[in-house]
Amino acid sequence: MRQYSFFDQLCMVADSALKTTQGIYDSAPRKSPSDGIAEQELTDDEQKHAANLMRINHTGEVCAQALYQGQALTAKLPDIRKEMEQAAQEEVDHLAWCSERLIELNSHESYLNPIWYAGSFAIGATAGLVGDKWSLGFVAETENQVCKHLESHLEKLPEQDYRSKAILSQMHTEELKHATTAIDNGAAELPAPIKLGMKAMSKVMTTSVYYI
């Protein structure tokens, strides 16, 4: 099996960053959970609100990609690195589903995605350097917070927006699986101040991306 140098890995990271922020995928994403669900009529305000929520979820997946890529770059144990890479690949489907839904809602992805990608990548790489159990701890906490956001958005979406809800429901199932996998692989419980910091950063992201 080929061993990649650190420079090779940096090139792959740069490639992944460009693809993630530009909506380019190495392989065809899975069929969207919304396929086969009829589009319901939404008012202009409902459509705009749904699009803004889906934009937040798309950016959340961009951040997840960056976090996993950063951790995969610096993770010390090969099996942990493999877990990070596999999780990142699964998140690609979520990115595609949210992007497709934004187009259907006549909206756009966040213009701030490159900034959030860079910040999340730095956090992931730092966590990987500190140690694999802490790296997995960040995964578990991130996914737990993502699940809470998804649950909140499922309640906030217009009642008749069944297509968006189908996407978020499937994402919730898979994000929960990622958190469970991280815990099963020895994730450390993050200190309360770090959890609060992550929640504060998440709040800034969701507030800004809702509009931009």
C-alpha cells in the first residue's frame, strides 16, 4: 500500500478544500432522501426561510469536511485516520443533498464557506496533534451539536417542506452514527470550556450564514 509523504497529504488536503468549497465531488453522491417526494407550494417567506436554514446545514457539512480532513492529516494511528477519512466521505453526500436543495429553493451556498472551512480545518489538525482520543472527542462533540441543530431545524422548517425534512432526517441519523463511532473508538470527554467555545463559534456561524 502506497505511503504518502506529508507534502503529498498537504496537496490532497488542498485538493479536498477546493472541491468542498466549489461543490466538486470525486464520486457520485448517493440519491437524495428527498427523491420521490413531491414539492409542495411555499410562500415567498417560507421558501426564503427554508433556504436560509438549508444554507446553515450546508455550511455545517463544509465545516465537518474540514474538521475530518484536518484530523486525518495529523492523526497518529492509521485506524483512526481511516475512520476520519471514511466519515469525511459520508459527509460528501450531505453536502450534495443540501446544495441540491438550495438550488431547488432558488438560493445559494454561503459566501463565507472558505472562511469556515479554514477555521474548522485548523481545529481538526490541532486536535489530531494533541492526540487521537481528543481528536475523536472533537468529532463526538461536533456531531452531537450538529444533531441538535438538525433537530431544531426540523421543527423550524415550514410544515409542508417535506423534501428538506427528508434530507435533514437522514443526515441526523448518520451524524448520530458518526458520534457513536467516535465514542466507541475511545473519544475523550471534552472539558466544559471547550464545549462552550464550540457552541459559541457555532452560534456565530449559524447567525452569519443564515443571511450570507
